Amino acid sequence: MSEVLAPDRLGRVHLIGVGGAGVSVVARLLAARGVPVQGSDAVAGPALDALRADGVRVWVGHDAAHVVAPDGSPRADTVVVSTAVRESNPELAAARAAGIRVLHRSQALASLMLGRRAVAVAGAHGKTTTSAMVATVLRAAGTDASFAIGGTVRVRGEDGTVTTVPGGHLGDSDVLVAEADESDGSFLNYAPTVAVVTNVEPDHLDHYGTREAFDAAFVAFAARLRPGGVLVACADDAGAAALAATHRAGGGAAVTYGTAEGADVRVRDVVSAPDGAYATVGGGPLGDVSHELRLAVTGAHNVLNATAAVVAAALLGTDAADAVAGAAAFVGTGRRFEARGEAGGVRVVDDYAHHPTEIEALLRAARPVAGAGRVLALFQPHLYSRTRLFADRFADALALADEVVVTGVYRAREDVDPDVTARTITDLLPATASGGQVRAVEDRLAAAHAVAALARPGDLVLTVGAGDVTELGQVILDDLGRAPAP
């Protein structure tokens, strides 16, 4: 671990890939703290427009001159990058050559945690939603927490109005809530007061190599807690439960939550309905009283996420009843069961799910929402390595839909692997559990047209994946809008 510098010691900060979900929130928080901030991204987009509105200077395109002047003098004191930025990037190469300080995004975020009580939320699934829930619960209970979350947050006010806020917010309290990314090990740069672990299920083995190394990273993450800090772990997940046991064995404090027998905070009577989800919670920091948890988002997985959020808030001093009530204000985050529209009697919803467990949870949550209609899934695999490793599990999860179209792999940070395609999954899934079709359509626009052609009034269509499949919802809606009435 290198020294964590306070924000006022960073000087002028240049962020490469500033339009990315994780980097843009750091830029926004640094700017709100009064740090001179600039950045660049390969493409234009709404994120850059929002940063400009916040006073951040941004460029479209990467150029060494953004970082180092022609005479060799530096134009930034600190350069911030994410793991996705390669060493060949001209701005990063120029910063290295000029001896400019280079920090990973997580190190910049760690600097923002200095002097604050930090809640860091980690886990293979549920990080964004749970982080947003923690921030929402705290705010509803009267604590204006700062937060750094990889997605927009939607909340319902007391008057019933739903507001969408960016994933980066500088609050007036001493609490900062952060989504802690384990994908590249960068969550080990944080030293939180409360560490929430939703699950420890193998993923990102392209980085870790083995399940044992992945598990060890979470043990190290829990060990990063500040003195007096508490680990909050899901008892329903074998990996998280084992982590809690290991942490306790080493003398650390932990609170477990879930439906499992023996959980410190028990979740009971879970109901997932089209209009939300409900349960009773109690025990541990919530006391012996059974509290009625009512959510505006559906899915049993969201009941667990909300319970983690409520527990974290209680550990920070929020009254348990106020924390539980505050969870009802959470409406969702960007790309998490996000409604995109309706046409021809068909609803289209977008979701970021990109791991088999996430897809299974998504499809189970979608079933009551679809009602008498069918659930159609357009899935874009994310990463060749993940697709190859989990192909059979992707097939099992997608079988829960009624009709499935799988499109080409979104490469993200990896080089193309011609041996991994949509058919890597579909060849393992001849048909869905309900007897529906499963199709491999490599071209993503053709895949969108294919799923639109399958849809009929009453159906629910899901665009699923962490890549640019999110752009296809409108294509589907346009097709459905042009289709003749049945």
C-alpha cells in the first residue's frame, strides 16, 4: 500500500477515461471538494456533458498534450486511471515519462475517504444496488452521506416524486459510501469502517487465476477494516459466511444477515411481488424487534441487499426503525431492472446482470412482473474468459426465460477469442425449461430484431449484460412500434 494522499495534496488531477462509471464519480467528488479536475475519454456521451456541467474540463480523445505541454512541462500533478487503461495510452505514457504521479481510481477514492467513516460494499453481485441502498437509507434517516457508486440512483421523496441522481455525491456528513470493486483487487486500497460483502462467488478468474486466490482477496479486504470496524456478510452465501467465520476467528467483528439459521440478523417471510418485495427483519444491530421491510424493487435478492444496507446504517448509529423505513425510498439504480419503455403491449427492461447467479436472480424476479406474459431474454455475454468458464451455468440460468437470444461476446478489456461465441452458451441449451427457442445471433442489431420478432402483447423483454446491449432496448421498442397490431 502506498501512502494515501489527502485530496488537497493531489494538485491538478487528470482522469483518463473520465466518462467511465467508476472514474466519473471520482472526478465529480474531487471537483466538489475543490480539487482542479480535468479528464479525457475516447468517445463523447452524457457522462461528459454532466461533468462539464459540474465544472470539469473534459476532452474527447486521448492526447499526450492534455498531460504534458510541448515544452515538457506537466499540465497535471496527478493522473488517475482505471484498470481498463492500457500502458500504451498516450496520456498515461506521457505521464510516466514525465514522472507525474499516477494513481489507480481506487487510490483516488481512498484519498476521499480520509477523515470520513467509510462504508465499502464488495461482492461478486449486488455491489451497485447495495451501495445505493446504503446511501438512500442513510439519507432518508437524516444523514447526508457522500457516495461513489457505479450507476445513477433513483429515490422517491416524501411527496412521491422519483428523482434520479448521479453516482457521485458529496454530502455534508462524515460518512462516505463506496462501491468496492474486487475485479482487479483494487478494493484492497480501502480501509473502511464498515465492510459489506454480499457474496464471495468465484468471478474475475482472468485476474485471480484460482478460486483460492479470489477467496484470499476477500479475507484481505476484511482485514483492511479500521480498528473497531465491522464486517457485514450474507449468511445465505457460502463464501460470505465462510469469510465472516474466518474474520471472527482472527479476532475481527462481524455481523451476518440472511434467511439462514444462525444469521445474526434474520430475514423471514420474504415475498417478491410485481410492485416490490417484502420481509421481516430483526436481530443483531436491529434489536430483538421484528421490523417490516417494504421495498419498491422486486426480487428476493434485493431483500438481502436491503437488509445489508439497513444493518450498515444501524452500525453507523442510525435508529433501526428509521433505517428499515428508509429502504422504501430506494427505487433503483441505472441498468438494474430499469424500465426502458413499452410498445405493442410489450414491456422492455434493461439489466446489468452478467454472471450466471445474477441472471438467475434477475429471471426469477422478472417472473412475477411478467404475470401471465412470457419472459424473453436478449443476453450479451461479457468477457471471453467469463463466457468460457461459466458457459454451462449461463445455459442453466437462461433456461428460466421462455425465449432466449444470445448475441456475440462483449470483449471489454480482453483480446478477441474466436473460439468463444454466442454458440458457446446456446449449444448447451437446446431449449428453455418451458420449451421455448434458444438462438445464437452474433450481430447485436440482428439479435435485437430477432427478440422483437418473438415478442407478443403481454410479454416482458429483458436486455441483459454489462456491455452495449443496453443500447438495444430502443431498437426493440422501435421494431415493436412499427409492428402491425395483432
